[in-house]
Amino acid sequence: MREATALLPRRREMHPVAYYPEYKTSAVRSPSLPLLSMESTPSEEHGPCFGHSAIGSLDNNLITNYTQGKALALGERIRVHGQVLDENARAVPDTLIEIWQANAGGRYRHIKDTYFAPLDPNFGGCGRTLTDANGGYEFFTVRPGAYPWPNRANDWRPMHIHFSIFGHAFGQRLISQMYFEGDPLIELCPIVATVRKRSQLERLIAPLDMQNARSMDYLAYKFDIVLRGYRQTKFENKPQGM
């Protein structure tokens, strides 16, 4: 059982801005009324949850999982790894992480993706894993390509990987994106620009990690994920989180 500690309130100033006119769809998707704090329900707190038996041996290897090892995905091979930690730098084990991404040409395997870059017949673009006892995780994949999107006259998304991090139930889920160190499109992207402080943006940019690269095989990028952890949001004038 984890020790009881003081409640840390959510720092909402660290959230990206919801309304940002340069990101055109935020005009219709951003909330127009003040946010409300609501108590969680038992289903959000207790289940269902995932076990190790739900994870296949190739689930974290996007280079091989779409074909079940019969053929390899095309593109620059990379390893993405890191730790999931709480706000006090304690490891968060047995956390389900799911990722999805475009292929090396910048195209998703999705019916609504009409970009004319070719689909890779050997790449599905998604994977999952559970963190180990030290909160560690890793994925093997190909570096996703940049791609254009219909926002302003000529906007391109930087290379990125989507991350979904689950707690102990489906209602406990965080979604983020990981960018790559040195990508010049990061500074030009209006979605990235909703993260207003540079120090916060840098937490979404994975640095190149040559210490964990493999010669003649793959580069490595390190991306640590820091959660609020065991202590949840303080709900208005309630002394304890729910």
C-alpha cells in the first residue's frame, strides 16, 4: 500500500490553450463555458483493467507486428523508450501505453487519410505495451513522415507519434504526442503552438539517445512520461481528491 502524502492540485496553467485561431478547428471545438469539476464514478476508478496476458509478443514492435513477422515495414528504424513516472518521480508499473503514427511517407492507414503518399503494405501504424516494474517501456518502429493538413495555405504536421496512457480503467486515459529533436516543422505547427511555454513544449520533444541506439540497425529516442500519479486533482473546495 502506498504511503499517504499531501494532495497536489492540478496546474491548469500548464495545459495548452483550447482556443487558438491559427489552429482553425479549435474555433469550433474549444469550450465556450467555464470548466466544471465533477466527481469520478466507480467505473472510472476500478475497472475494467488490463493484464499482461492481453499483450502479444510483437505488440510493441511496429516494424513486424502488422505482418506478424512475415515482412518488415519500410523506413528508418528507431527505438522509442522511456519511463512512466508520477509527479514525485516514482515509477508507475503495469501501465498500458498505446501508440499510433503515420508511416515513413507520412500516411496513416485510415480510410479518411487522402494524402497521396503510398501506404506501406507491411506497416499497420499502431502498437501497445505495458510498463515494467521500473515504469520502463520501449517500442520499435519506423520514423513517421511529415504530412500536409488542411489548415492554412501550406501547413505541415511535424514528425510525431501519438501516445495513449491508461490508468486502472478506461475512464483514466491521457493522450499526448511525441515530437523528434531537430525537426524544423515543430516551430511552424499551429497545433504545437498551443503549448505556450517553451519549457513545456520541450517535454514533448524526444531527444536523440545515441547511448541506446544500435550500430547499423536503429537510432533511439528517449521519451519520459510524467503523470500526476496516485494523487489526483483537488476538486474545488474539497480537501481530498476523488
